[in-house]
Amino acid sequence: MALSMATKVLLNNGAHLPAIGFGTYRISEAALKSLLPTVLQQGYRLIDSAPLYRNEAALTAALQSLPQYGLQRSDIWVASKVPPVAQGTEKCRESVLGTVQRLGGRLDLMLLHWPGVQGRKPADPEQAALRKESWLELESLYNQGKVGTIGVSNYTVRHLQELLTYCSVPPAVNQVEFHPHLVQTDLLRFCKEHQIVLQAYSSLGAADGVKAVLQEPTIVEIAGRQQKKPAQVVLRWALQLGIAIIPKSSNAQRIEENAHIFDFSLTEDEIAAISGLNKNKHYCWDPTNIA
């Protein structure tokens, strides 16, 4: 099947996740409010947020304006996360229900944002116990119909293996940092084997990493050959690996460019060349040492 902005990925709970969404990390409420019309007009049908991003009010307003774009709430996926400060049964429940209420009473995807607990040392043995409590509470909320789909974020293979020993509802999504300098092949393979969709954030790198990734000679050469921007090539590479993506930008033109990645495809050699740029380099947070 040809990829398009309408492409959806079948999740292990039977739901269909948009393969491409719009990330909102570090986009202010005012900026997000002005950008969302472009986002919706360009065909993005998933918007990724979190309490830590502090832009939920703009997202709520956009959801109320969907009829202006010929859309209904059921046409859009809204994703959010349980912050690291809210690990544990009661805090997790309070966080999820608060987010659902602020976002209009419906939430399509809720993730545990981090395998650790804010304020605790990475090796603290309570890390595992508290994230287990959080997951079991997420399962309860899912079974009650409070959220549509549940998953995790920044989980390593080890964290997923542990989770799968006690969960009754397996995670549908694992959202992680994934780009040409951090090609997490083992994690991608594990997720595919267990019917967990890998969703990439910071697909182009992050902060200084964006320049480092997009100026890679290999990527620049492929972009020239394909008559595309380097960012478009990198996003297409991720999609062809079977990864869902949520590229973010505060620039309307780049938001549009990031959506125009469906009129070309990369060869197997080009995909391999980009994957070969891997440096195992985290530009964001590295969860490896979280117990």
C-alpha cells in the first residue's frame, strides 16, 4: 500500500494510529494556536502533547474549531503523557483524569512519558515498582474507557521486557528518540516482534543534532538526487522502516514540507546508507540507566 498523509498503522488493540502526526514539544501556546490551522490543512491527523509542554489550552481551542476544517473530533488523534513526577497509582490516575478533562473529555493515546520517577536517582529500586503501579493504573483507566489507547515512551528493550511480564494490556506504542544518529535497531526489532508500534520523536535530531543530521553528506546527496529537502528524506526513511513519526516545527513552511514526503520513495540502498550513519547518539534524554 502506498504511503500517504492518510496512512494509518494497525495497533495491537485494533485501533488505527496515523502514521504521521505533529509534535508540539517546546512550541508555546501562542505559537501552537497560530500553527494549528496549517497543521490541520496539511492533513496531520495526530497531535502529540504532554502536560510538560504547557500548551494544552491551544490544543483544546483547536479541537473546538475542527468543524471549520470539515473535521469531527473522531477524525483526530490527540496524544498526551503521564509526566515523571506523576508515577505511582494515585498520582498517575490524577494526572490522566486531569489531562482528559482539560482536553475536552476524550483522549486517544496516553503514554507513560519516562520509565523513571522525577527526583529519584536512576538506580533507585523504587523506579520499577512505581512505573509498574502507573502502568497497572493506566490499564484500569483504559478498561474503564477513560483513554482510547495506552503505551509508553522512552522505554528500552529491558523496560519493555519487564513490562510484558506483568501487563494484562500490552503497550500499543513506544515513543522514543530515533533518527539517523540514533538508529535503535534492536528496539525496533523487539517492538515489531511484540506488535508494539515504534513512534519516533526528534526524527531530525534535536537542538544541535538537527544541524548535525541534516548536514550529513550522505543525506544531502540523497536529497539532491530525489529533489527533496534533507528533512523530507529523513522522515521518509523512518516511515519506510515502519516507524510512525511526529515531526515538530514552529515554521509553517517546514510543517508543510514535512507533510510532502509521499511523492517519492527511497531505494533499499539509500535506506541502508542513512541507517549506516548511526552513532548511537542521544540528543535528548537517555533512559538506559533507569533501573
